[in-house]
Amino acid sequence: MTLGRMWRLVTAMVVLSSVGAGSEGAEIVPLPNVLVVLADDLGYGDVGCFNPASAIPTPNLDRLAAEGMRFTDAHTPATVCTPTRYSLLTGQLAFRVPRGGRVFTGAGGPSLIAEDRLTLPQMLKGHGYRTACVGKWHVGLTFFDRDGQPIHADGLEAVKRIDYTRPIAGGPLDVGFDSFFGTACCPTTDWLYAFIDGDRIPNPPTQLLDRGPLPKHPYANDNRPGMIAEDFDLEEVDLTFLEKSQAFLRSHAAESSGKPFFLYHAAQAVHLPSFPAKRFQGQSGRGPHGDFIVELDWVVGQLLATLEETGLAENTFVVFTSDNGPEVTSVVHMREDHGHDPARPWRGMKRDNWEGGHRVPMIVRWPGHVAAGTASDEPVCLTDLMATFAAVTDYSLPNNAAEDSASLLDVLHGTQQGPVHEYLIHQGFGGDRYLAIRQGRWKLLAHAGSGGNNYQTNRVLDRYQIEEQVPDAPGQLYDLETDPEERRNLYREQSAKAEELERLLRQSMEQGRSVPARGERG
């Protein structure tokens, strides 16, 4: 008997005992609702319950952690957004698929998700879940021109070729979501400034973005000169996303009694440019990026309040996390101007394969199943969400799905024996050219340098360089137990361990998976 089935049967026994043996009204307790909130470029050090030295208040996230479990060794599948989002939705590391190292912009595509790839929303939909995606998609779409030809290109000219009368292919509706409201890529950065509703853009962009009236500060220089729709306010995007998610929750509570939901809320915050909504400007006392973090925390609080308001909170499994580490500009200026370190206490930042690039805050709340105020130091990955929800719903994952996903159910219940993963794989910026592998205390970067940012040529990052003690080594080996800041490269000194991890990484690449095979679909 699986643990997922066991907890439902045990709960059902409690229900039976409360209504009387033999009662015809006793039923198996329904499957939990699922709310996944994915922040953008939020660092480990940006959240108070993960960083006591944080200069920015995050009361709602801190409360969520106090009501659930905080993961202190959680990692994103990649150090940039597109591959992480692919991996979260499929349980498969993105470097294993064609183009799995790239980041889409504008009209870029097609989707990284193959037609025959099982996804998290498809799996849950098969169990009767109502599924919704709100926010930033960024896994690739296919727009068409006036001749019906697909557009798979970045840049302004590609956006100008879009025929908005034609449906968009390869988006959330094609991979298991019943509804979608959001943007193709980064909402306030990537050439196409317009909202998608379902598989259409109801209010197409009609003019070039005028950056003149936009805020001017160190965190504001990330807008590509694209096309913008009249109803697209760059400072109110996250509040628009919040309204759509709240509407979904309220309609579900009113219209879908007894049916579970899966809501994937992918926030814009706190991706650059830092354009907090007007009501949050100046609230943090730590500049516009600090205000943006305050807004994100408030949005999470509003989602949690809506769960309470609708009576859905007690049976909702909530996950909050981020898609990668904090952006370079955010780290540099928040450190120097406001005494706040978004990456604290780790080395590196977004794009880097050092811990600051992929170790992120992760919180799980599941009333009645996850003890409040707990923490886990188990090394886990966002790919694990798929196997976890498979366990919760008693779904037997086939061998050709979720190849890098392991269930966290035992960890959440406090019954885990031994490590969840034999090892984790980290993907730097650039796909399989920059991989790292973590096993217990040991971490091997199978490349020189950061695997993302160039600290040698970037004058802003030059100040954060750590002199390489083994400059001729093709890789880096760190003992995270004694050297969590990844300062001492033991690649030569512990050559046998480095070779062992290199063999394990090659084996995983050859086998196409990092978790044991489960058997073919039955």
C-alpha cells in the first residue's frame, strides 16, 4: 500500500468513527487542493524566516513557514527561469531535452514540453482536478503570422509579425491546464507586453513601449523596446495576476464543491525591472526592489486569506518557492545601497552554479499532515513536486515520466528514512555545458568558473571574485559541510571523490534519469 493511499484510508477511518460504524454517509476524505506559488528571482536571503539578517519584512511568508515546513536545502532545477519552469511542470531536468538550456523571449518557442510528455497538470487533471495557470508561462509558445506560419523568434520584428486572430499553440491549455491567464515570457521585460487569456490575446499590443514615463532607478533598466497593449500596466501586473487567481479560487469554492483544484500561480515579482505597484512604493524603506519584495509577500498573504475566506484552506496543500537565485543587479545594489543580501549566506547568484544561483526558499503548508513550525535540511529539488503529488494522489508514475522527481511525502510526514535522492543535478546557464552534481556533503561543478555569470569580464561582479586555488582544474569540488560558501576547491586534493561524482553524472546523462526506474506504464 502506498503512503498516499494509506493517509486517505486512515483519515477515512477517523471520519467513520466520528459518524458511527456502518454509516452510509461516511466517505473517503477528498484529495487535497494544490496551490503552487512560484516567485521569480527571489533569493534565499530575501525571506526573513530563511535569513535573520534580512532588511525586508516578509510577515506573510514567515507566517506560512510557522504553519508548515521550511526547506533549508531546496534547489531549483536550473539557475534561470525557462528550464526551471519546464522541470517543475514535468519532473524532468530541462537539459535532457532539445533547447533545454535556453530562455525564451517575446514570440520565442516552440514549447519545450513535447506532446507525449506527462505533465503535473495532466496528472492531476486525470484525478478530477480543476487546473488553472495564472502568471508567467515562459516555457515556449507558438504564435502564427498572417500566412499561418509559426513564429519561433526573439525580438521586436517577430512580435510585429504575430496574427492575433489565430490561436496560440503549445501553451498551458495544451499541457493539462483548463484555464490560463498570463504572459508568454517575462511580463515586463520581453518584447510582448500583453495578457494572454486561454489561447488568445484579447487586447493585442498596438504601440511601441514608451520607456520615458517609466521609473528611473538601478533596478529599472530591463525593459526591451517591445509592443504594448493599452490594458497592460507594467506597475500593476502582479495585482492583475492576483485578481485572476482570487477569482479562480472563489469560483471554484462556489461552483466545484467536492472537486479538488490545482492552481499554479507564477508571479512576476521580483524579476527586474522592479516596478512595484503604486500602493507599495516606499513601503520597505529599502528602495524599489525592497518594495517589490514587500508586494510579493502581500500577494502571498492575499492568496492565503482567500483560501481562508472560501473555506478551502484546511484541505489545501500550499507550496511557495522561487525559480532561481536573485538577479545580479538586485544582489549588487541591495548589498551596497540597503545592507540587504538577497543571496545570503551563499556564494553566487542567478545563472551561477554556486549555491546562490539555485538554493532557494521553499515552504510547504498542509494542515493536518505537515507539522507546523518544522524545518527540513533534506536536499530536494523543485522537480520533486510531481512525484510528491503522484504519491498524494496514489498515481503510479510510469518509467518514461518525471525521471528526475522523487516524492517528499515521507519528509513532510516526518517519517523519511535515508536520503530522498542519491544525488541532485544542478543546471547552470547554458544547458548540459554547465552541470553540477550534489551527493550528501559533496558538490562537484563539472566545469570551471560559475557556469553562468562571467566574473572576469564583468566589472560589477569583479569585486565578488574568489581567487581560484586550483586554476588548472577542469572542475570544482566543494565540501558543503565544512565549506558552505564554496571557497576551497578540493578537485585535486580529493580527486577520487571528484572522479566518482563525474562518473555518476555521466551515468545519469546516459540513462536519462536521476531517480531509479519505476517500470513501464501498466
